[in-house]
Amino acid sequence: MLEKMGDRLDPDVVIEEFEALSRDAGRVQKETLKKILEENGETEYLMKWGLNGKTDPISFKSCVPLVTHADLEPYIQRIAHGENSSILTGKPITTISLTSGTSQGKPKFVPFNDELLENTMQIYKTSFSFRNREFPIGNGKALQFIYGSRQFKTKGGLAAGTATTNVYSDKKFKTTMRAMQTSCCSPDEVIFSTNCEESLYCHLLCGLIFRDQVQVVSSTFAHGIVHAFRTFEGKWEDLVNDVRRGELCSWIKTPSLRTAMSKLLNPNPGLANIIYNKCMGLSNWYGVIQELFPNTKYIYGIMTGSMEPYLKKLRHYAGDLPLLSADYGASEGWIGANVNPELPPELAKFAVLPNIGYFEFIPLKEDLIVEPQPIELTEVNIGEEYEIIVTNFAGLYRYRLGDVVKVKGFHNSTPELQFICRRNLLLTVNIDKNTEKDLQLAVKAAANLLEEEKLEVVDFTSGIDSSTEPAHYVIYWEISGEASEELLKECCNCLDKSFLDPGYVSSRKVKTIGALELRILKKGTFHKILDHFVELGAAVSQFKTPRCVGTKNQTLLQILRHNVVKNYFSSAF
Ligand code: AMP
């Protein structure tokens, strides 16, 4: 589809294609829906809703209901169990993706197919082309902290893995990375090792070996880069030693990793000395990425939504390097590309690609009691918030993704969306409603106080404790060091005061919600949480710290409970 210059991608051609699509977004949406319904009209699911071959938006919306994952789960299960009749799609589904599962506590199955892979490549190429216009790169490599998770077969013999794993393991991924001059500096054995800790160490080592060629440092989500350099802080001397001796340290046990790395390693005392001196010259690791990889042009990954809390640390590691926020999508399918790479991550917005799915938007106006009807892509209004509904080429019809987005503007006639939060992530006891964004802002305000003692919040989550009467909010913090009692009390009060939702404030005043509790966790607790999700089959690449832990997620609650070292109750009200 996309023209190439030899092996290389021609950004001008890609941009022109995107401009054409976005100029005519309304028509492209109708055609996309028609194509999806033509391909899949004979499926059990669409037949059930009586579409009878109709492919226009009005019939589609009047016949087919809005659904959540739970509604489609029985169909997806049958596919996973190997029933190969046309259940959700005309063409058989051969691969299943596991969502990261960090919002619901356990990974969900969603269908994956070639069309979703093509969409992924289209999104990658589109945003790369815009990025390359502002931040051109030459021939080189990318230090990509990416991880294939465990892949397995479902009962019915379908391949199953996280969406990122399904993408990384396809040869089109490598071809596209090559076309974008950002081939990963790590060999496949490193990407696909099942031991994430070993894998991360080897990614770092590969980066150091190819240090002069690295042009981009990236991971799917910003958390992956911060996690990598936090690890680097503790392991850098081992890494320098490995470069010096040309030998992998002995704690890496996986044979395939040892073999793959031995092919890249040669004793290199000169390089080891350079890295050693660079590290010794840094103050509190400020600018480490820039120092270690001097030809890096930018840092790249999803930095919006639940990744925003990591930006401060990422900027610290990045020094003067620009942070470029990556695109918007989900295991269920992609939505929009970042075509304004010059904007700081806090302002990132995503232009919807109108040919990769059919999108609807439920207006979220606070004064409406009855849920309003979804509207079309080109009908959305600037400044308003919506819940996004996806119909894709892989068997999801009018699927509530659960994300809230805000329309920031239009690129030609396609909207540019800002990610706001997950819709279902609410801290609520009675009439109060706090979203992930509200939590993030409260944590940000309170974390600023920690700066007095040169400390930072490593990561955080929250929950409701209903064992007290009345129930109260609990915020869990892991901090980079020891903070004084005084300061933590102050932070706790600040958290309580920073939830500005009128329902919360009034409930706190009349004590129908109890005093907010700040629980401080042992160092390394969030590492344990990451390990827990990886054990459940999630990929480090897709990991997002759950920002609110409900009672359904007992294992996670237990990890949190067992690691609390101190707690404070707010006296702010
Ligand atoms: P997954 O379970 O890994 O498929 O996660 C998909 C979810 O990640 C989406 O529904 C969003 O909530 C979140 N997400 C994906 N891309 C972005 C982005 N660019 N900004 C913020 N959140 C994102």
C-alpha cells in the first residue's frame, strides 16, 4: 500500500496518503463500515442482530447493540476453543490477543488478525513520517525496551499472546522497523526471552554495545523506559564489566540469551572506560540517556494517560533530549496517530485514522442523566469529552473500549483526540466521583511536597477501604527513600485536599467519607506487582500500573497489604 524508496519508507508519500484519508474522513468512515459489514455480514453474530446484508451506519446502529467485553466473551471463548464456524468474523480467527489486564485484574482475550497487524503498521508509518519531518533520523538503530510475553495455544489450538507479542513476532514488524531506520539493537532472543529481568539487562547491554548507532530510545509505554533506567542505576557496574570483559555476567542463566549475547560481545576496555566515566560524571543520573547514547535524536513511547506520572523521571533521565509521545490504540485495535510530534507529551493528541475501524462517540455531559446516543466521527465537537466505541476488522462491533477522550481539534476533517482516562476507573464511596486523572493530579500535588527532601514517588495506586465506617480512600505510595513523619503527614493532608470533586469535598466535610489514608509501601513493591502481572501472561511492554485496586483483585490487594510499612490518616477536614 505504501510506496517505498528501495527498502526505505518515503515519508512524503505516507503523509500524502494520510492527508487524503483525513480530508474525507466522513466518506472513508462509511466505506470502512461497509467493508467490515460486507466481509462479516454472514457471521453468526451479525445475523443474530438481523442486519440482513445492510451495510449503512443507520441500519448498523439500529440493529447492533453497544457491547462490552463481557457481552462478547462467550463468542470469543468459542473461537478460542476451536469452533471454526463464522462466529464473529467471516475469515477464521487464528490468533488471540491478551489485553494487558491491568485495569480489570486479569487479561482478557480479544481476536487478532492480519487486518489489525496492517493497521498497526499503518499507524507506525504514519506517525513516523510526521516525526521524521520534525526530527529526522539517519541510518541507525533503536534501543527498544520491548518484550514478547509467553505465547501459548488456546484449547482450540489458536496462538495466543499479548497484542504487542503478536505484532513483534510478525515479520512485517521487522520490515517496517527497517524501513523506518529504527531496527532494534537487541536480537530476537532478548526480545522474546521469558525472563524479563534478564531480557532487560541484555537490552541495556545491547544498547551500550551499539551506543554510537542508537538514534531512538523507546518502549511501548513510557513506564518501560523509566523502569529500564531505574534498573540501570543498580546494574551499571555489572554492565560496564561485561563490556570490558566481553562476557555476560553469570547471573544471566537463560542459555539462548547467553548464546545470542556472546555473538555480540567482545572485550572492549575502551568502551567500558567511556561508559564508566560518563556514569561517574553524572549527577543523580540526570541526562543519562543522552550521555550513554550520544546520537539519540529523541525518546519515544506512549507518554499520555496513566503514563504521565512517569514523565518527570523520564525528563530527568533524558536531559535535553525531546520526549515524543507515541500513538493511541489498544489490543482491540488502533485509533489515532500522533501527527503533531513537536507537542510536549502533556499536550499530545491523536488524529483518528478513518480507515482502520468505524468509530462512534458517546458524549459525556455531566448534566445528562440518561446516557446519550453515540455520534459519528465527524460529528464530534471541539472541547467535549466522549467515550469511544470501536467497530473493527477483527470481530468487534460497537465495542465499548472504556476510554474517555477529549476532542482537541481537527486534522482536515478527522478529529484529534486527547486521551483523558479509563472510564471505569473511579474512586467512589457515595456521591463522590474521582477519575484516574483526578487521582493523578492529587498525587502530583502531594508529590511536589516530597521535593523538599529530594524524594519522589516511584509509583502509586489507590483503593477504597470499606472495612471502616464510613469508608475512606486509600492511596498507596512507593517512595524513592525515607521521608520524615512530618512531611508524610503533610502529603497525606494534601492528597485529601486535592480531590476537588464537590461530591468528595462535601462528603468529607459531613464525614460520610472517612479521612484519606496514605499507605507507604516497601521499596520494590511495584516491581512485585509487575512480576505478578507478567506471571498472569501480561507483557512488560504493555504494563500499566493499575491505578485503582478493587476488592475483586484480592491477589494484588494482598501484595499491597503485605508491603505496607507505615500509614497516615488525613487531618485536613
Ligand atoms: P492494552 O490492554 O494494552 O490493550 O491497553 C489499551 C489501553 O491503553 C487503552 O484502552 C488506553 O486506556 C491505554 N492507552 C493506549 N494508548 C494510549 C495513549 N496513547 N495514551 C493513553 N493511554 C493509552
